[in-house]
Amino acid sequence: MQSLENLQKVLIIGSGPTEIGHETELDSATVQILTGFKKHGVRTLVIDNNPFSVALEEIQPTNMYIQAVTTANVRHILEKDQPDALLATLGGLQGIRIAQELLENGDLGRYGVRLLGMPATTLRQINNPAALNATLKDIHEPVIEAQVVQTADEALGLVEAIGFPLIVKPVAPRVDTNRTICENVDEMLTALNQGFQQSRFDQCTLERSVVGYKEIEMVALRDVADTEILIGGLEDVDPIGIHSGDSIAVTPPQTLTDREYQDLRDATFRMASELGIVGVLHVNFALNPANQHFYVTKVAPYFTRGVTLAARTVGYPISLVTGALLLGQRLVDVKLPSAFTKQTAIMEPTNDHVSVRIPLWPFQEVPDADQHLNTVMKAVGSTIGIGRSVEEAMLKSVRSSQFSPRDVLPSVSQLTDGEMISQLIHPLANRILVLIEALRRGYSPEELSELTKIDPFYFVKLQHLLTIEREIMDNPRDVDTLRRARYYGFGDGMIARIWQTDTATIRQLSAQAQIQPTYKMIEPTAGEFPEDLSGYYSTFEYENESQPLGDRTALVLGRGGNQLGPNSAAEYFTTEMLKQLKRAGYHTILMNTNPNAIGVAPEFSDKQYVDPIQLGDVLNVIHVEHPDIVIVPGNRHYLTRELKKLPLNLHVLPPDQETGEPAPKEATIGVSLFVHRQQKIAVGVMDMIAPGMNKALSQVTAFRMPAELPKAKRVNLVELAKQAVSERQVTGMVQVLFAPKGDTKQLEVVGVRPTRLTEMAFLSKVTGINWVRMLTRQHIGTLDDAELAKISVDINSTRVALMNAAFPFRQLHVLNRPGSTDQEVGATIAFGSSEALTLTNLSDTAELDQIINRTI
Amino acid sequence: MPKVVVDAMAMQRALTRITYEIIERNKGVDDLVILGIKTRGVYLAQRIASRLQQLENVTVPVGALDVTPYRDDIDHDSQAAEPEVSAADIDFSVAGKKVILVDDVLYTGRTIRAAMSAIMALGRPKSINLAVLVDRGHRELPIRADFVGKNIPSSQREKIKVSVTEIDDRDAVEIIKASANQAN
Amino acid sequence: MAKRYLILEDGSAYPGEGFGAGATTSGEVIFNLNLLGYQETITDQIYHNQIIVFAQPAIGNVGINHDSYESILPTAKGMVVRDLTNISTNRLSKLSLDEFLRQHNIPGISGIDTRHLIRKLRTAGPIKGSIVDVADAHAFDQLNATVLTNRQVDQVATPKPYPNPDTGKNVVVIDFGLKHGILRQLSERRCNVTVLPWTASAQDVLNLDPDGVLLSTGPGSPLDLGAGVLDMIREVQAEIPLFAIGLGHELFALANGAELTALPVEYHGSSHPIRRIITNDVIYATQGQGYAVTAKSIDRDRLITTYVDLINGTVQGLRHRDFPAFSVQFFADGAPGPHESRDLFDEFMEAMTSREG
């Protein structure tokens, strides 16, 4: 057994900016693992340059390296700080790649750094299909034979043996790339051409395609003593051919026999043992529905969205446990917080609910991307629905994924039959709506299964929902119908729309007939033990398990799944707000459907409801909890309007960005002020940088602070900004925008707006004052004037900070270009001297990238 | 190509069964001592002892017998020459004890004979039982094992390779067909 | 589907929708926590006279398929589920769960708050229930008057010997309500099996000159089976390798001087870690038990404890000190449930081989 007694200092490779492929789940896991390490007396260093990282808020500045997450920078820390061990499994594929490079070039050996989570031999095999397949063949796991090729000619020689469709994959890719399915020689040559460029070894693999097979994912944990447990399985509703991240996913798997499930469990365990994993292992399988044969298609011994989803939906504290396992503890010895029944860590989770995840795609913001769902992942977020039937979970998830303010599902009835069939075969982002529409038009589950390779089971379930919808149409205001509709997950808004009435009427009818939600705990023992966990979902049954949290409660409505735009910055905001509410003595209740949210961890919220953030569902929670404060995000206008009609202590946070004041076309300087009553605190003067030629305000996606201006000029702008604010009735975190007047260099005020979430995070990281918390305190009335008066920010600091937004263009395979604020997927931040961060050409995105990702 | 005839699970199981059979045969673990023949026999002896510890909560003494290597071969028991066995690593008395002698492969029986002489030289045990992971036949002396993990009838041209995780990074028993260039 | 009720001895009534057979039945209400494997569960004879509440809410999803039968004629008294999918278009079969239950006259009821029921049952102790059309006083009277048989093994075990031929080791299986998973595991190992009724004497067994004997799983309390079977076990274990599972394990313990305790609540699930003592590692297996061997009662000169449940501390495995005879409480055939204990069948095979010398 590996002895980790001497482990005193660990370096965690952070995940960098969120992007397609990883969201806030890595940050969330990092927070938990940090906490665990701290408890065990291990000093933890983190390198990350994600300005929206919550983990970075949780550690001492001396342990924090806000630097580009690159091999060179990590090596520098190894050299300088001499950590005992390196943890790469929280850094996504980039973290793994860096660890691989440090291993290959001998740095790990040179600095005597141990690798946590897996042995070096395993690290080498990640993303190296040839090596991994050899190992898997050794232990008789069925793998799809991959042939390595170095030239197109070699590939052409293999085509006959493999047959089309076949899959091309770069060996050891430099980027988080994917497999390409090729139907013919031309497609293969194109894919090879791209693949050779992406490969670190100028190689690609060719393999048989298993398109159309079921895709099943398994998540397991293993400790140093070889104890293994299965956390859960995920069934991708969409077959192989659609990236598992773009697929609707169901936990636990619904269409497998026990034997199939156990065979995959066995295979997962064999791999975990053979690869010597300590901690998480996430494996993807392709299961041939015709003969039950399966292939291993992906082996990921690191944190992924799938790991988070499996654990969240079963209620298993995977990050906490993994943290202990990484330090060499055995599963049998892991102690969990008292809310868990003793030994929950080593009980294999079992479920009495169903969860459905539906991805969210960025096609509205990036309309020129190919919107077809295929083997290249495009989703930027996801949302889950939990229920006590597949129908209920599915419908809740659909309702959360459609962003309908009034909780009404969009219709795709305008599609012609031809368009519909085409979309069944070549699915788009509205996949689920098209499946429902096809059933509505009379296609049978068998026919649709044939077309889509989706198990007929799911069509039977969707058809059942349509039957209920028909009943709702046919029985207006019928109480039994209402009961049935709510039981199967129909939202009040949906029912109201069909019955041509309003939500209030539906709620009144429900109350009269005593059709009330019952909340069930999300816990991993399926009712066997009296767990005392904090996650709940609603259903309409006999027993309600959720008791009001008590006095002084704050209900925070989350923003749902991540989307382009504020994205992870919104998650940062929500989490910091929750922390502040807690500090102010509130019991916090979070309603959210984002499985990757950070705030759902018990450190940040005392109770969580995983239910659609729609009026009816929100009112249901309010009915149970009677919160003292309700906080609704600024982008939910209808919800806010409706909630304002009720006697609630309602706050809009994060603030609504739409103030009604027309936004200026351009701005070059932004002055941020924190305005509280008569006080106006200068927070910073920043350059507003719109990389590229177009200087529109919507393209200001990079910021430098302090702005490159003479000191006196900055002071002068602050004064002008204060004046501008005084003229308007604004409060909170305010940004005054400046632009040159006409053709002169003279700056004038062109607008005032609430500070954007991204910039609020930036300002917090740069000034060392958490402005999200200040804003929260202002709202809940705990801001102390005297304390505020003492705050002074050096707007002329010599330490310069730069933040640059990240965009998903490369992953979406669209032309790289300057992005706009609503296309942001994440951001990077850098600190340095003004010389180090000087930009010679503000339009040059490459220069920006280079500076922000520089080697320290 | 080596062929795996006992995989890790089967090896674990064989040791488990041998452990139970030792308990059955000896009516418990009183007066038991275990002597492993170097190199792999010692690890197997330790595993049997740790199993006894788990089951009976009794620490059974484990000692090592050193076989003087006479050639650089995969298994030391494959030559008619008499190997030399020394009992230098035994820090307890064997007099009056029930000795379980443990080796990985039983072949000609010559190593076992030498081992028994070495044990006798230390003192007079009450009994000596032999436990082997693999019995591959071809005995040249009237010796048989009391506890056998697996009988692997083999040709003399083949080699039996035993790997243990302690030094070989994995548990396995393999048969290696002796081909012209493999034979040494 | 018709509105029906699950009623319990304590006077509670749960309305739901009937499926399967329309029969009115009574039985002991127990719950099963397994994630999958409803077909294996409902066909396992250990559930004779029992009404099974399924924790997993979505049941019926994969219909009924050929290789998931644990008996040919299931005798459970009912299924209680949250949500039934009456699907018969599954890739593995054309028979739906609903049709299957009709064929075997077993009623089911769906739309029940099964989580509530399990939370209640986990502390309630043994409780009888009925699936009925009307939950009136008459129904409750009937339920309260129902006396459940304690002759479960007689009801489900074979009265006559039958073979399951193959060319390998000769194994006698004593049938107490055998689940087919056991036969499948022996088949996979090419065993030439003879299944004998549980009333077989030691002589009956030994006359067949078997290489080993396996005591099967079965329903009910081993204390109801009388002393004859314990004599048989004592005689047979001294002669040939013996492997016992479930009810067989409980009998093996009794035959060797140990005592049994009735569990406050029956446990049916596969999430408990089970420590394999000899190697100090952890495995998972499907467990289904109403009784457990009393740890204190084990005569350490006769039996060694080999497996223990780390959650409730129950003895999960025993081995005889003097003979190659061993037993496990959990279902080593893994049908349904985890497979890691199937290895015990290999242990049994090797015990038979080892004995030959």
C-alpha cells in the first residue's frame, strides 16, 4: 500500500477558464477537496487563472498561483515551492496533459513529486488509445481495435479491413478534441488531415464505428486497498454518434437488464484495479443492444461532468470521499459529516428516484456554428430534473432546459414532415422537442427507435406524457386530471396555458383539492437509512420529508444551467452571495437545476431544492419554507414581476443588467463605484478593451486595471464618475462608462450601468475586497456605514491586472473572431507589473492571449 | 507467448483455500510456524500467515529459507543437482513446532529435500507439511505436497513462471513454452 | 387500470392502480432496495408469501426476458411499485411484466409512495398486507385473520429429484427453493448436477457419490424445517465438500451448533459492504435475509466466521474448521446483483478438486 504519511504539501492543477468540455464542476470539486486536505493538515497550493474560481477564494493568498495553467508555470512552482505531490485530476484534460508532460520530461522525478490518483504508467495511457487498448486487452476488456496511422496512405490501406463508417481520432491531441465519424474516403482524409495537426505525435487512430449502440457511462471509486464501489451509471438516451456531453442522460440506467449493468460494473472495477486508480474513474461503454456485447470507448480517471452528475443525482459526497482516498485513506475508514449515516462512504449508492439531464447549447449566441449534434461536444451547460418516474424527471428537465419565462414548452409544429425526419436522423439542439413532435404526428415508438437508435422505452414514456397532455386538453379544470398532470411533472404554467387561465388559478384549484407537492430527500440509500441530507426534489405523493429550515431563512433562486454570457461568473456570484448570507446569520436555501453548480455544496447552502426555477415550483418551495428573504436573479423578469405581487421580501441579485437606459455604442474606460446611500467608493478605473476592429461596447471583453492613464487622470475620472452617479438615482455596484468625445482625446461620460458579473468578479479578485458580498450586504441591510467609510481602494496601484474572456469558437469549429459579451464561455486573469502587461496593440487578440498566458 | 494458467483472483483463492486446509489439517493454529523458501515462497508464506492472522487473530511466526542459486533460471527446482538451503533468516525455534514449508513450485522435490534437512538441523519439529502454489509433476524424490494450489501437469520442456505482486507487480502463474531461442 | 389498494395490518390503506393479476392476495410486506433486476427478484422463491415493495421507482422497463428467471413458477404475493412501464417491445423479449404477472396470478399495484412505505417498514418490524379491490373493514378483517404458512419450503422446493446433466464434477444440490442463478453458475462450470428434495437423507446424497453438495437458498425460517435436515448436513459435511447459500447457510450454521436471530426488518439489497475476513477486503452481493446467525453463538472450535456485513454487523459467511464445508448468507450467484462473490463457486470447484488430491 502506498504510504502517504509524509504528504504535507500538494499542488492542485486548476482547470483554467470554463469552456465546452468542463464547467464549474471542477471548481466545485476543488473546493471540496481543498477543505478535506485542510482538515487533514495538508497544505494545498493551487494554480489557476480562472477569475470566477470559488476555490481561489477559499485558500490563503500565499498558496495561490494566479497564473496561466501551463506546463512551464507548473514546473516553476514545483521547483520553487517543492510540493510533495501533484494532483492533476481536477484540471480536466489540460491538467492531465500537463502532468503527462512533466512526467515525460522527467520533472516529476527531478523534484521528487508524487502523482496523486494514479500511477505514472496509467497517466501515460490517458488519451493514448493504442497504449490503453493494449492494457485493456491484457485484462480481456473488449475494446474497439484502433490502428495507428501516420499517413493517409496507411489509412487507405486499412479501410477495407475496418469498413465504413469508421472513426478517426488524433493520438495524444494537444486540444480537447474528439473522434470524427467518417462515412467515406473523402471524409476520412479530411479528418486525418486535421487529426495529424492536432496530434502531438502526428498520428491518428482508425477504428470501427459503433454508431447507434447504446452509450452507458459508469462512475466508480477505488481506494489504495483495492476496495471499489460503483457510484452510479448514466444512460445516454442518444446513441453513440452523439457526444455523451450532448446527449440526454438518465440515472440510473433505465433500459438495461441487471446482467448488462453488472457486466459493465465488473468491467469498470477490473479497469480501476488494473490501472491502479485511487479516487474516481469514469468509463464510457458502447453496448450493442442486439446482442448485449459491449466495448470500452473511454476511460477517464479524473473528475468530469459525468462524475459530478452521477454523484449529485445519487446524493453521494464524491469529492469529500475522493479527497480522503487521495491522502491514502481506505473507504472503510472515511469519516463523513454527521448528516450522513455512518459508513455511507462505503455503501454502494442505490436510488429511489430518476434523474434526467438535458444539455444546453450555445447556438442562439453563436448561430453560425454547425448545430447538428454529433461526436463533437457543443453543449455549454445542462440542467437536471429529478422525479419519481421517468416522465416526471424528463418533463422537469425539459421545462428547465427551455428557458420559457412562463413555463410553456416551445412548439416545433411548424416543421414540415421532411424537416422533422431529417432532424430525427440528424438531431439539432431542440432534439427532445422534435422527438415529442414526431410522436404527436403519429409515429410509433418502434419507428422512431429505428430512425433515432433511441430505445423505444423512452418513446413509450414520452407518449405517455402526450396522453396526459391530451387528458389535460380534454378535461379543463378537472381536479383528477390536475392531480395526474402534476404527478407526472407538468408545470403550473403549462397547465394554465392549456386551460387558458393563469398560474394562480391552477394553484388555487390544487390547494382546494389538496394536490400538494411532497419533497423527497436526495440520498444514497433509497430510504434504508435515516440520512439527514440537504438536497430535495418535489413530487406529488403521500409523504413530505422537507421541514422548514427555521428562522431567518433566505431562499436564493439559482440561474439554472450554464449558458454563454455570464456563465461561470454567475455561478461565482451566487456562491459568494450564499456565503455572505450565511455569514449574516441566514439559513440559506438554494433552488437550482444546474448539476455543476458550486453553491449546492453544503458549505454554501443549508438546503437545496432541485426543481425547475419556474413560478409554480418557486411558490411551492416558498409555501414550505416561508423564507424571510427571496433572491431572484436579474435576468428573470417575468418571475420577478410575479413574485413582486406577493408579500415577499424580494431582492433582485445578481442585479438586472437591463436598466432601461440606452447603452452607449462604445466605451474605452470604465470607472467602478460602490454606491451606498451618500457614499461613493471608488473601486477601480479600468481600460475597456474590445479586441479586434469593432469597438462596440458589446465587444468589450477584456479589461485592464488600473487603466493606462496618468494617475491624476484616473483621479479626475473618478470624480467625474461620482458626479454622473449623483445625477442618477443609482445604487450598488455601478460602472460609469467613458469614451473619447468626438475625435478628441477628451473622455466624457457616455453611460452608467450596473457592473457586469464578470467585471464584478474581476474587481473582487483585483482589489481583494469581495464586492459580491458587499452588494449582498447592501441588499440585506447589514452594510455598516462606518465600516464602508474606512474602505479605500488604491486606484493607482502599480500591480496591474488583466482579464480576457474566453470564447467557444474553436470547439464549435467556427471562424475565430473577437467575441461579444453574450458569447463568453469563461475568462482568464493575469497579474503583473505594468510593463509585463503592456499591450502594444489593443486590437491584437493574439498578443492578449500571449500576455495573459505568459510563463511566469 | 506465456500463457496465464492462474490469474490473480485464482491465486488469491488458492492461498485462501490452502490457509483453510492448514487449519483443517492442524486442528487450529497452535504451535504452527511457516517457513517460506526464497524468494517467492517467502511472500506466499507471509500471505498465508496474514490470512491466519485475519481469521484467528493469531500471529504465526514466518521464517525464510535461502536457496543458494546454482543457475540463473526461472525456477530453481528444475535441475537434478542438489541445491543448498540455509536457514539463516529464522529467529525462532522450530523444535516441537508444526512446520508448514511453503514454496511456489514443486518440481523434482530436491529443493524440498534440502529444505527439510536445513530445518532438521535447526531442531526437531513435531511435523513438517508442505504447501505449494503449483505442483507441476516430474518428481525425482518421494516427496508430495500436503496443500496444493493448483496441479499443472507440464512438459519438462516448459517453464512455469510464478509472479507475485510484492516483487513482480502482479500475481500470476504462466506456462512458457520452451522454444529454441528461449531455452537457455 | 383498476383502482386497487395496498392495505396493511396497522390499518393503513394506500390507493394505487392495479396491474398484473386481479387476484386479492395477502403476504408479509417487505422491501427490496436493488437498483435493477425486478424479474430476478419477483421470480426468486425466497419471496414466497411475500409482497415486495420496490425502492427503484421505475419498474417493468425491460419487460421479461429469457435469462432472468430465478424460478419457473414464481410464488410471490405481489409487487408494489411507484411507476410501471408496461412495455412489451423490448429488444430482449416480447412479454411485458404485466402479462407475466397475469400468467402467474400475481397482482401488482403501482402509483404507491414506495419511499414512504420503505421509510415506514424499516422501523415497523414484520407486517402483513393485502392487495385488494376495496379497502373496507371486511378487507382488514380478512387480512388480520390471514395466517401465513410456515411451510414455505415445502411449497416451493422440488418434491422429486431431477438432473441437470453435464460432464464435469458431480454436484448434488439440495433444493430448499432454489434460485436458478445457482444452477447457472454450476452449469458454467460444467457440473453434472442432481437436484434432490430437501428431505433427502445423508445416505440419499452419498449414494450418488457426489464430488460436492450445495445447500440452496429458500424462503422462510430454517427453524421450521426440523432436525432431520441438520443431521443430513452434519453427516454429509464430514464426507464431501459442502457449499451452502442463504437458507442453506442458516441451516449449515444450525447444524454446527450456532443459533439464529430474526432480524427486526428483513434486508433485501446489495449496497452493504461485506468484509471478506481472510483477505480483509470488501465485496458487494445481493442479500436477502430475515434471519442472521447470532455471532455470539458460534462455536469457535467448530466454525470460523468468514464474511461479515460492515453495516449491520451480521455474520455473512462461515466455514467449518475440520472440513471443506463453507457457507454464505448472501447470494453468491449474483442474479440479480453484483458478481464479485461468484468466485465462491470457483472456491467450491477447487475444494472438490483439492479433495481428489
